[in-house]
Amino acid sequence: GAGTLIARDLYDGIRLAGPSDVSAIIDLITPLEASGILVARPRDELTRDVHRGFYYVLTRDDRILCCAMLKRYATTSAELGCLVTSRKYRKQGHGDAMLAFVERTAINAGVTDLFALSTHTMQWFMERGFAEVGLSALPERRQRLYNRVRASKIYMKPLASSRRVDAEELFWAEQSRSRNA
């Protein structure tokens, strides 16, 4: 038969990335690496991180629209990285849905502080509850990896509860609908 499917829950399409997703993730992030927005990731490192369960993908019809990395550095601290939405699907709430999913995943794992490094999307992170912090706020192991030449801004967000994530997600979904109306 034929029909129309209206799906409100984007989580149906968010899952842990697998080895077969690596080439699609590379296709998604390469333009942003080339322009300097994202740090270029060695492909073997990206593949290793996917195998370790650090990457998530948002899919629709088996196509990857968005990806994100969640990497734990300490008992209660994790990094959100490589949050990328396909150019064709931006401004539709996919980045917000991925952020909410990653935050819930982190909360369920006992993470209380989520941090992100950025040189270009500062406002986006600040609007979503991240605050700029100094290098000393990062876990010691992550401080040693910090690239001083790139001089990324560091943003930290305290993670309180899934209920708070629910409220923020509803707010950003409504903002996205208003922009697209």
C-alpha cells in the first residue's frame, strides 16, 4: 500500500554507529575538516573510535543525516565531539535531537559534566546550556591532548537529569518548528 508516515520521535533513527557506517561518517565530516571547522581525524583513529562505541548516527531511510561522538575521559566527565548534520538537513532539529540523545546516554552512564571544544559554533553551544570554561576544567588526560595552536574554546554543561533534557529538547523542537513554519 501507499501512505504517509508522520514521525515525531527522531530517536527511532539514532543508534550506535557500526563499522559499516565509517565511510558515511567520513563523507559527512570531510567538508568540515577541509574548511577547518572540524579537526581532521586520522581515518584509523575514527574507525577505532567507532569500534569502541564512541560514535552515534541519526539515520533516515538508511542514510546518515547526523553524527556525534561521546567519549568519556573521567568517571563523571565526557566530551561531545564531531556533532555534524548533513548540509541538506540542517535547521530541522537533527542536531538538537542528537545532542539530547547524547546527553541522555551520558546521564545514564553517570556523567555529570559534558564538554565540547569549538572554534566556530560557540553560540549554538551557549544557547543550549554550555558555558565557556578554561582549560583547567577539562579532565587531566584531555588537557594533555588540547591543541593550543587551534585554540578551541572549551564549553562545559552540567548534566542534571533526563527530565531537564526532555524540557530542553521540547523547547528546541518548538524553535525548529517555528523557524520552518
